[in-house]
Amino acid sequence: MTSQTDSAHARTHDGAITGKGDRAVATISHGVLIVWSIIVIAPMLWVLLQSFKGKTEVLSSPFGLPEKWHFSNYYTVWVSEGMGRSFLNTIFVVGTALIAVMLLGAMCAYVLARFRFFGSRLIYYAMLAGLTFPIFLAVVPLFFVLQNMYLLNTLPGLALTYVAFALPFTVFFLYAFFQGLPTEISEAAQIDGAGKWRTFFQVMAPMAKPGIAAVTIMNFLGLWNQYLLPVALNTKQENYVLTQSIARYAVSAGYAVDFGSMFAAFVIVVVPVLVFYIFFQRQLQGSVSQGSSK
């Protein structure tokens, strides 16, 4: 009886120590997350407030609320500075490239991961080699290729270049996801009469949804913020994307910078990225939870 009582006391003591340790770790973790959230969110809120201030108020009262809310800053950059047209150009180029690169990248990664044929490894390693090639070294060859295809200084040409730029990373990222999927499921789908196309789109691709959602987010961020390729391959002002328009607006202002309008332009660029990230983050969380339940 005494030994049983002592062991019970020991387990209670160990459990109390473990519970205290878990609470301490949780407290520290939450504290670090709160500090990190403040570091990330505070500058964004500050930029949002500055976008509603006048030209001189940004410098005279940088940390105060706007005395008068200048919604005209957004009108200035959207209409007068042509940011609206650049926004639509960016939506077209990035949207077209993202759909194409995700479709082609997922199919290419699936074939390379699940099928063995002559040259499959060579194709995969060629994709990996594309990740090691600096993009600025390809600008001159891309210029002449698009010129010969009559796509230079056009939005479709820029979208095609974005696809080529993002495809190697997409294939590399999704290759491991498709390779790790169980073979029994694809075999069961084939026994049920599903062809290769139906097996991919209705069985295997949904199972790789977490990886597809993750690489979609990363591709969107990379293409949305792309600056070097548009500057080199898209020099017509009516075809400018957002990164080009912001750079042109900042340079043309010189010393007479309208800071309120400049911050409004920053908000226009950042908000779509946040919306896109939040949407696909929910898709990613839902996919992970569904996969774990299965």
C-alpha cells in the first residue's frame, strides 16, 4: 500500500511539473506570437492611416490620426496616375500565368512522379536546373524570343514569360507531393474504370490539394511582385503592371512627393495579396484537415 501511494504521489507530482512546463511554454509562445503580430500589423496599419492624410500632414503628424480623411488620394493614383489600368493589367497577366502554370506544373509533376519512361529523370533534372539559372541572365534571350514571336511589349507575352519563370519551382514543389501519394488509390480508380485523365483530376489532384494551395500562394506572391521581367520585356506605358506604375510614379514625383497618394498606391498593391493569401490559407487548412480525417 505504501509503495502504491508513493507511486501515485510521484505520478501526480510529475503530472503537475509537466502541466506547469506546458503552461510556461504556451505562455512564452503566445507572448512571442503577440509581439511578432504587433511587429507585422503595426506598420501595415500605419501605412493605411498615412494613405488618408494630406501632403504635409504625413510629415507634420506621422503617428496621429488624419485631421481630414483624404479619400481623394486613392482617386488620384487610381485614375489620374493610371494605377487602375495597371491593376487590371496585373490581374490579367498574373491570373492567366497562375492558372496556366498551376495546371501545367501539376500535370508535369504528376507524370514525372508516378510514371517511369525514357528520359523522365532527364526532364526532371532539367526542371531543377531551371531553378539554378539566374533570371537576369535570361532577360536578353527572352527579349529576342518574344520579339521573334511578336509578343514583345504585350500582356500575353509577359504572361507567357511568367509561366516559364514559375514552372520549374512548381514542378519541383509538387513532385514530392504526388510521389508520396499511395499507389493503391490510383490503382483502385483504374479498376473502377477511371482513365488517366479522370484519375488525375478527380482522385490524385484533390489529394495533393495542400501542396497545390501552398505553391499557388508562393507563385502568386512571386509573380505579383515581379519587377525585372516587366521592366525589360514590357516597356509600353499602357501595358504597365503595378510594380512598373509605382516605380514610374515615385520617380516622376521628384522632390514634390505626394506622400498620401504614394501610401495609397502601396495599399492598392498590398490588399489583393492579403486577400489572396487569406483565401488560399483557408483552402490549405481545410485540405489538411480533410486529409488527416481520411
